[in-house]
Amino acid sequence: MRDAVDVLGIPFDRLDLRSATARVLERLDAGRRTFVITANPEFVMLARQDAALAQIARDADLVVADGTGIIVGSRILGDALARVPGRLLVDALVPHFATRGSTLFLLGAAPGVAERAADTLRRRAPSLRVVGCYAGSAEADDDGLARVGTAAPDVLLVAYGMPRQERWIARNLPRLPSVRLAIGVGGVFDQLAGKQRVPPAFLHRLGLEWLWRLVLEPSRWRRQRVLPLFAALILRRRISGK
């Protein structure tokens, strides 16, 4: 039975960064296919309006809390989660991929970004086997699907942004028999490529990465308009128990 915390209808696994890394590696060792979603409050609010997206989250093998709002919300609900940012999950897993000889494909982001991100990963783990990089399109599956299928990676990182990357994985993972692990990683390629600055460590410790990104990308305020409603729904759930 899944050990998860329900946050407004989305099941978040009770895992911190270390245990999430261990769970992924255990599943790889067992040959079990794994689809990981790193979800934040925006994802939860979109899923409340989109039954198909909510089902994707319920069907995923792991859903981890990537966002301070999820952590605060879970605490208010009386069942605190630990934060597992996609950026740090990738950082934690890559050395293991290199050691185990797992092959990796980077799909998504703007043209050229995945290639630069791959170069960064290879510098961090020189034995890492990156078998392909491609920008592709979140809406047009055929070309990206063909490239990933031909490369036959063990691990697929998809950076089309939430929720397009989760939809792409849900649609296409059954058609990619080699892939044992697929993760939607949002802006991780941009950060690895140096296109987007990584927040200082003290902001991460304070849970203020969202503020850092908002300062660097002011247009993100449109996406974050759902946060007050998210907070109100969490408080209502806490008071009513429903």
C-alpha cells in the first residue's frame, strides 16, 4: 500500500531527498519501471481542474514535493512532507547512473540547452553515458519519440515544464520499452546549462527558491496567482477535515 500524504487530492509520497533517491535506485535494481513527478502547488491546482492530469499523478510511481507551498500545506494538514526539489534529485541520482552504467537521454528545453546541460553532467560524472539530447516538442510526439526510441536509454529526463512534461511521459512511456526511469524536471536543464541561475544555498534552506525565480522571471507571477487559493483550500481542509 502506498505511503502517501493527500494534498488536495494529489498523493505525495512520504520521502525526503535521500529516501527518494534510494527508492528510485531500488526500483531500478528490481527492473521496475518508474515515473516520477516533482509537483508543486501550481501542479496541484491544475490537477483539481483537469481530471486527466489528476489521474496521471495518481498513476505515477512516485510524486515528490517540489515546492515550499506543498511542505507548508502538508504541515497545516498535520502530516508534514519533506521537500524533494527536482534539481537536487537529479544531482543525487546522476553519480549513481554513472557508477551503474545507466544510459541517459535529455529531452526538452530550448534548442541547444539539453546539450549544454549534458556537458555539465558529464563534467560532474565523467563516466556518465548520455546517449541523446533533443529539444523536440511537448505537443508533437513523433520526432522526439523516434529519437528516444532509437537511442534506447535507461533513464529519460523530460524538461517541457509542468504539466506538459508529465502529459508527454504519460502518453509515451508505454511506447519506450528501454526506459526504466522517467522524470519531469522542469527548468533543471536551464540551470545545468547556465541559462538560469541557481539560487543561493541559504535561500534553498529557507524555502525561498520560488521568490528567487520570481525575481529573475517576473512573468511567473501569472502562474503563482493560484497560491492564495491553494492556501485557502488547505485551510478549509484543515478546519473541515474534508
